Amino acid sequence: MHNVQALPQTRPWTATVGRIPGVAYMMVVIVVLFSSLNRQFLDGANLINIGSQGSILLLLALPMTFVILTEGIDVSAGAVAAASSVALGCVMQAGGHTWLGIVAAIGVGTLFGLFNGTLIAWLRLPPFVVTLGTMGMAQGLALIFSNGQSITDIGTVIPALYGGKVLGIPAPLIFAIVAYALNHLLLYRSRFGIYARAIGGNPEALRFAGVSAKAWLISIYAFAGAMFGIGAILLTARMSTAHPTASLGMEFDAIAAVVVGGTSFEKGNGGLPGTLLGVLTIGMLRNGLNLVGVPSSVQVSCVGVLVLLALLIEGWKTK
Amino acid sequence: MNAVLNSLKPGENASKFASRVAAVLVIGLALSFASDVFFTQANLLNIFRQASLLFLMASGLTLVVLAAGIDLSIGANVALSACLAGSVIKATGSPLEGAVVALACGTAIGVINGVLVALLRMPSFIATYGMMWLINGLTYYYMAGSTIYGFPHGFRQLGSGYLFAIPVPVYLMLLFLGLAALFTSRTIYGQQVYAIGSNPVSARFSGIPIKRRLVLVYALSGLMAGLASLVFLARLNSAEGDIGAPLTLPAIAAVLIGGTSLFGGVGTPFGTLIGALLLTLVLNGLNLLNIDANWQPFVTGAIIIIAVLVDSVSRQRQEARA
């Protein structure tokens, strides 16, 4: 008993190491590995490139964090983004106003999110299979409305959203910063965020507090859909075309960023700072693999390994 | 055959099956009015051939779902197994060696899934989802964009041949329906899988080695994916890196419309066969009615949602009654 006061000073160094999130180690390994393999990796221009490309992923990964905090998942993100992108493309091709196109993209995303949320919250269906079904439906609609072709006639305003600069800062970085700030406020400074974490962590407490968990869960999926729509706009801007299959599979990078960032599928643990680091990790991994000449279709294997590693670390921690 | 019939348990289950068989007949009848081609021997045999391929994949998945898990990696598994087997057959000229490679590859992936889920306690959907992308990348790496085609005539009979005017895969479907029915209703392993799926806690207290059974179930799902890859390869007569991607959704749809509950413990291999037939009929119908092929993922997705909706509603009704 006499050495109780000394305890804080004698905390073993392993405990300190254990408190550093796993994603930090992954980032260090990736930076060291790729900067030694390729000199360009740490160039200023390449770092800005990583940030710009990561901005699209961030727009998908931020709302995915909300969804996973509720013990849910949304595997339809990539397909919904494809449908949103095609909606934007169709409006622009028909000569519609840019704002109309943007509203269409966000609207399509929100509708799919409402659909997911209603089935999951109201009818209590398992999130992964509902969103798997939605994935097929959204993918089909994107192909049907675009006829399986890319829509290139989208004007010049949309592409400027990705290629433009404000005060010398690339536009996508500004989108990323604003989106992160807003999502951060939403998760940590609003009811929406408190309830999102409570639905996963302690749904009983919500019920006793008289809060309608169902309505909030629906709105979380709808919000996620809207964000996927915004991500689709930025993706369309980056490619200067609306393509019905370009964003398929992006949901895996988004889920990977969230999982690698330390958000767990149980009990509403985790948060947005981790997701930000996760997005940077995935972004650097993909960029580094690009620089050493690994094709994008093969890169998913590395992302898969990263996800399984993160789940392993998570399992050890909770044991 | 007895086991197959026995899996049709009296009461609720029988009426569940009756409604699904009726759905198959109604869609079939409607299609034969709507299209001249539908009720021809060639088209019907084609439907059975397609359905048997789907069933081979979905039968292993059925066991996983019965144990309240999911295997999202089967499509990717089929693709990698097919590509490995294809290149072995091309290199050695021996279909037997190719078959061994495909079955080994499929089973190995299944065992890894089982270890991730059962021993490392990862949620099955995210573990197999991660595996799906990991395998997809490996397949692309292995194939490097190339296509393997042109396999020996004898091997191709496995997918496109006929025996007594009936496609060879249909015999495989019946064989594995029988085996799966025997496994689920006549072996202690099968009964234990149902027990694990319907109530894991009581399964543990009654001394069932849950971890080993789960690994077994995922391994069988992988094995069936490996087998399906051979039939797939023999039928297509070519292999590419991206053949697996469109296979996962239909397999899950077949299991779910076949009446196997996503919540575990309820369902039979025979149901999955009906599910595979139903889905194939619908997709074939879209095709015959000249509806754009782009509608197929939409319809498959919608069917998955409807199936899980029906499952959940009937479960809630049962709970209310109990």
C-alpha cells in the first residue's frame, strides 16, 4: 500500500506504447517504406496530391464513421456515389444549371440513404445486407440512366470544383477542411452526434431518455447518403466526366479508413480524428503503391491486409 | 433422397416451401406466355444449367448463413480458384491437377475466413468483406490483365456437356443437394450448425465445439466455391481477373429467397435450390423480354431486400406468437 502514490510514475513503458493508436504505427511504416522506395513520395507536390485525392475519400469516410458508430455499415456508398454522379451528369448534359445538378446529386444520395435508414431502423433489418441490396439497386440505376457510358458533356464549372484554387490552396483541400470541421461539430457538439454514439453504445439510455432512436438512425443514414452525393460531385469534378462504375468499390476504402482509424463495430467506440488519420493512411498507401507501379486493382489487396490487421489489433486490445 | 424430403419439415416449413415452389411455377407460366422462347427445351435446360452453377456456390454459403454468419468472399474465391486452376490446366494439360488446385485454393480461403471469424472473433461480414477485396487484388496481380482460354474438350464437358440430354452441372447440383441435405439433417455436425445459428449461448453450454464447427462451415463454403469455379471455368472456357465480382450478390440472393434466415438456425439446402431457380428464372425472363442487362443488378439487389424483409417480418410474427 505504501507505494500507491508512486504508481503514476512507474507505469510501464509498454502501457504508453499501447495507448498510441495502431494507425500511427501504420502511418510511420508507410512513410518510411515509400520514402525509401521513391524519392518523390515526400515532395511537396506529391503531398498536396495525396491531400487532394484523399479529400474525396474523406467525404465518404466521415459519414461512414457516423454509421459504424451506430454499429451499422453502409456498403452501398460507392454505388450510391455512382448514381449521384450519373444524376449530376444527366442534368449537366441536358443543359441544366450547375446548382440543379448539385441538388440532383445530393438528392439522389439522400434518397438512397433514407431508403437504407428506413429499412434498417424501422424494420430492424441487418445493415450490411440492406446496403448490399441497395448497392445492387444503385449500381443498376447508374448503369441504366447512363446507358453504361460515361457522360463527358458536363460543362466547365463542375471540373473547376476540383481543379480550382482559392488563395493558392487547391479547392479539394478546402472542401476537405470544411467537411471535416462541420462533421466534427456535428459529432461532438450536437445532439445528432451524441445520439449517433448512443445508438451504438447505449441504446437503452436513449429509450429511457424518451429519444426516438429510429428517427435519428434514419437521419444518420440519410446524412451519410447526402455526403456520398457530395463526394460524387467532387469525384465527377476530378475526372471531368460522370462515370457509372468509377466509384464502385470506394466504399471499401471508406470503411477501411474508418476501421484503420480505430472506430470499432461494437459499442460506439472511435471517432473522427481517427478516421482522418485512416484516410491519410489509405491515401499514402495507395499513392506510394502508385509511385512504385502497382496497379490500382492490385492495391486493394494491401488495403484488405490493412483492414484485417486493424481488426486484429482491435481484437487484442479488447481481450 | 429421404434426407431431402425430411428436410421439408411439416407445418410452417412446408407452407413456406409451397409458396416458393408456387412462385417458381407462376413466374414460369407468366414467362411462357410472355415469350415464345421461354418454354423451349434449349432455354429450360439453359435455366437449369445456370441455376445449378448458382446452387453450387450458394449451397456452401447456406451452411454459413445457417450458423448465423455470412461469406461475402465467395465470388472472389471463385475467381481466384478458377484463374489458378485455368493456368494449371493450360500448363500441365491435366484437368485433374487443375481440379485439385481449385478445390485446395477454395478450401484454404474458407479456412482463413473461419479462423478470422471463429478464432480471432471478427464480425463475419467485415472479415469476409476484407478477404473479398484482398483476394480480388491477388487475382488481378496473378492474371496481370491477361485471359486464359481454350481448355481440353473433356474438361469442358463438366460445364457445357450433356448426359442423357441433361446438362452435366444439373447432376452435380442434385449430387450436392443430396450431400448437403444429408449433412444438415442426418449428421451431428449439421444439427450442431443449426444449434449454433439459433442460439450460440445454449450451443456452447451443451458442449458443442463452436469454433471448430464454424471453421468447418466456412471451409465447406470455400470448398464449394472451389468446385463451382471448375464448373464455371469449364462452361466459360476462359478465365479473367474480374469474373468473380458479379457472382456474390446472386449467391446471397439465392440463399435468402430460399428461406434461409440471415439470423441463423432456419433454412435448408433444398430451399436454396428453389431460391437459385427462382432468381435464375427472373433474370432469364428479363433477358427474354429484351430488358436491358443493366437492370439485372437492380433486380438482384431489390430481391435481396425483399427476401430479408419477408424473413424479418415472419420472424417477428413468430416472436409475437411465442
